[in-house]
Amino acid sequence: MADLYQALGVDRDASFDEIKKAYRKLARELHPDVNPDPKVQDKFKEITAAYEVLSDPDKRQKYDLGGDPFSQFGGSANFGFGDIMDAFFGGGGQRGPRPRARAGQDALIGIELDLHEACFGCDRELTVDTAVRCTKCSGTGSADAGKPQTCGICKGRGEIQQVTRSFIGNVMTSRPCNNCGGYGSVITSPCSECAGDGRIRSRRTLNVKVPAGVETGNRIQMSGQGEVGPGGGPAGDLYVEIVELPHEFLVRDGNDLHISVSIPMTSAALGTHVTIESLDGPQDVSIKAGFQSGEMITLKGLGMSKLRGSGRGDLIVHVEVQIPTKLGKDEEDLLKKLAQARGDKPEQVEIHRRGKHEHSFFSRFRDAFNR
């Protein structure tokens, strides 16, 4: 008998995982579907037989003690078809009956918030429609709290095995039991409410606490409030996604807020006070004499709450000076007298170095605001 460890290229103290890895690698190279050479087929039979012995603790021990591990099989190699499939497709899933109760899926719901709610946080009541555990059968799926009965076809294994002969020996194939669906048990008297699924659809109300400072795209995780799984399995999570509604006057930029106001040129020249809208109520803003169009006034701490950290951003006031496009005779005369008094000349032009009058942020802000 050839050395089985040598056939797979592993040491005598190799672990099961090392043996399985070595077999998979060789099986991919030597399988008849890949290489039909008769000599290669003999080699494939050899490594398959070696794997069948070394992957079984009892057979491996018998082999290590000098016994014939194939004696009980009449000299033929009897191995699982799943092992060959594992070699090619990286399988290795759990054998046996699958659990009737399985984890549920996560759920997603969106809520709309105005800017005030997003800034200061709020409590919201949500109506969600998800799968919940059936109260009539407590999630078992059986009527009258009866227990599922062991499947008479697969005897509780959840799968049916069949042995067929092939050129490489006896091949054992497994498939899920059609009678029980692979569960290994059968619900003989399904619950009339959930039809044996252990869950039903239900509309319910939840309260969610929205933290201060959220914005569009943020998600709030509510553990265990998602879909209950089949068989009354544990529920997934519910994710609440924030959608922030636009404000009539304020524009958000991260933690800062922006607002645009316009004042007459006389107010800009003489100075004035204006009242603006903020999330904290009306605010009085002083505009100094000689204010230039496009300048900004920053109101500290009147922006958005910071979601991660303390404090708030700023409220930035963008001021535009209105220049009249049409003048009456009296207005025109007054402006001419003002120009004479100031010594202004129509042809007077002052050229500034680049950077002094760059395209202002206010202009970019106003363009975005007016889209």
C-alpha cells in the first residue's frame, strides 16, 4: 500500500484542515474532467482514497497502527461526493438538518426632518410594517404548541444519501430531504395564523430619539426592531435614515448656516440694523457705515449642533448692497451732487492686484441658493 500521507504531500502529524487543503489543491489538478489522462485518473483515485482515510479519525488511527483502513469496504474507496465539490467550489457547509429558526433581515425606513429638528434633535413616532413573531404559536409554527415530529424519510438528518458506483469507486451523494425541506422534522399541525412560518406581518408603532446635529444620509440603528426571522428566529435591526428638508431662508454647510440679505446702498453707506431669521429666533444684526457688497457677518454659535462633539457652528450673514437700476430726475441730481462733493470722477478707475476682489464666496453661495 502506498503511503497515504505522501500521496497528499502532508506530514504524518498534519491537522485535518491541512489534509483537506492539500486534497482540494490536488483534486483541482487531477480530476478527470480537468485531465482525462488515464495515468492522472489513477493518481486521482489514489489521493481520493488517501483523503477518505486521513479525514476520518477512526480510519486514520487504524492506518497509523498498521491496519487496513479499506478492509471493511472490500478494497474500494468510499468517499463523499461533497468532498470533491468542496475541492472545486470551496464548499464545506454544515451537514445535517438546518435549523428551523433563522435570523431575520434588517429593515430600512426614512424620516423627513426640518432644519430645526435636525439641529436640536427630536423624538419621533414611526409606523413600521415588518414581520413579527406569531403570538398564537409563539414562533414555533405548530398549532396548540405542538412540537415538530422527526421526519420519517430522512430520520431527522435533513438529507437523503445515495451511493452509486463510478470509475473512481463508490460515490455517495447527498441532497436535502424533500419531505421535510432539510429541517429533519415535519410540522404535522401548522399554526392557522402563520401557516407554520412562525411569523406574521404586522404594523406597529415605535418611538425613535433623533440626536441633535443629524443630516441627510445619517442612519439611526434600532437593534432587534427589524424583520423577525423564519421559524420565529431573532429579529434583524431597523435603520432609520435621515432626510433633511430645505429651509426657506437658511442654507446648511456642514455645521454652519448661511443666510442672504439685501440692503439699499444708502443703508450700506450710512450704516443700519437688520433683523434676520435664525433657528434661535429673530436676530438683530448691526451693519456698519461703509459696508461693501459681498461682505459677511458671522454670528458665533448660531449654526447647527455638532453631531460628534459639543457646541454649534456659526450663522454667516451674506450682505448684498442693492444698486438702483433706474433713477428719477431728483435722485440723479442728488447723486451727481454727492459725486461732486466727494470729488468722484466718472473716468476714475482703481485697478487692484489679483486676490483683492476675487469672486466672493457670497456670489457662489447666492448662485447655489438661487438654483
